[in-house]
Amino acid sequence: MEKTKQRISWIDVTKGIAIYLVILGHSLIGLKVNDYIFAFHMPLFFIASGLLFREKSIKKTIAGNIKKLLVPYYITSICVILGRAVSAYLQGWTVQNILVIRLIKAALFAAGDSYTAPFEIPGIGAIWFLWAFFWSDIIIHVVFRYTKNWQEWQRAFLIIGISAVSYIVGQYIWIPTNLDVGGFAILFVYIGYLLQKIRIWEQGKLPWICWILCVIVWVYASHTGGINMVIRAVPNFVVLFGAVAGSVMTMKLAIQLDKIPGISRCLSWFGKNSMKILCVHLFEILIL
């Protein structure tokens, strides 16, 4: 039992670091250092979910995710829309009136950023992730539900195929509510699941040279633009490895920080409340 508690504890620390990087990244827009954060911080959330993956019924998964992800999404959207409406009223319903309408459209489509093809849709901002996470969790559960008797390599090829098709679709149309991003993201969820099985972060699992290679791959991926899941951007295959490398290094760091009581408690709290923090962060960006 103690081993399980420890495992969950450092995973909470990992998510705490991840949500801090999200906020930091939004504060450093336009700076080169931001490339190092964006290279892995969103894949890290999906990989962390894979670390905790346990098969459940699809019905239970959908019900749980509606409560855990979609309810906060729409509550936050309503708060942002009302906040913008109050701002518009106080300013005499000038240009702000148009922004209120744009936010309603943004909340319905849940795109993380604005796009114009095949039609113009404004972005809702940081909480795009909640819908993408919703779909990724459902899709991965469906895959495991119907591949119970498959060998692992067969399941891996199916997941890679779904992820690749989802990415290709996203290059032509951003599906409302980020279904294409969720389909693409199952690759990272599955990687987290595999990391859970082999426990790659444990002492002695990897020689020191491999950790140096992780740093090199992450830095190189960052310099080539990194992976940007919001705009469906994957410049090359290296950025996928860079996202995994950055995530694994963060897990290793989290395990060390988890041994320091004060830091562990702080980051664990951030990790356990990462979804709430994300929602408050969006309100702060768009309104305050």
C-alpha cells in the first residue's frame, strides 16, 4: 500500500510541475525559452494519465469524464462569457459586444486557438485541453475494450494508426470539441501506459547515457519548433521523441522533489487541483 501511495504522490508532483509550466508558458509568449516548455508540457499531461491508466467500462468512463472535465469546462466558459459581458456593459457595449459573441462561438467549438478554414472560429484558450482529454480517455478505453486478446504490438500499431489518422485529419479541419486532438493524443496516453509497465523512471532502469540522450533530444526538438497540440503542429518525428524525453525527465525530477516534504506538498496540491487551476488561469487571462 505504501508503494502505491508513493507512486501517486510523485505523479501528483509531476502534474503540479506541468500546470506550473502551462501558466509560465502563457506568461512567456514570444520568448525563445518558451519553446523548451511547449516542446513537452501538454503531452506530459496525457502521458501522466497513461501512468494511472486502469481499464473501466466505457459507460463509467464517459460519465466520470463529463463530471470531471466537461462540467468545469462549461462553468468556466459561462464565467468567462459573463465576465466579458460585464466588461462590455461597463464600457458601453462597444467593441466588447462583438467579443462576447465570439466567446460564445469559441465555447461551443472549444478550439484552443482561432482558425479560419474552412470557416472562422475564435479560440477559447487554455481550457481546450479539457475536451481533448475527454476524447483521448474515451478512445483509449474503447481501444483496450476491444483489443483484450490482442498482443501488445498489435495494439500499439492500432493506436499509432488512430493517432496518425487523427493528426492528418487535423491538418485539413479542426473538428469541433478537439476530437482530432484527442485521437492524436492517445499515442501519449499509451506511452504513459507502457512507461507504467516497465517503470522506466526507477533507479538503474536506464544508464546515465540514456538520460543525457533525453536532454539532447528534448533540446533539439525545442529548437525545431517542438510539438504544438493546440494548432495541430508536429514539424517532424523528432518532436514526438522530444515530448517523451522532456516528460520522462520531468517525472525523474518529480520523484526527487517528492522527497522534499515542503516542495512535495505544494506541487502535489497543484497537481491534484490542476484542472481547477487551468480554469481559473483562463479566466485570469481573458478577463482580469
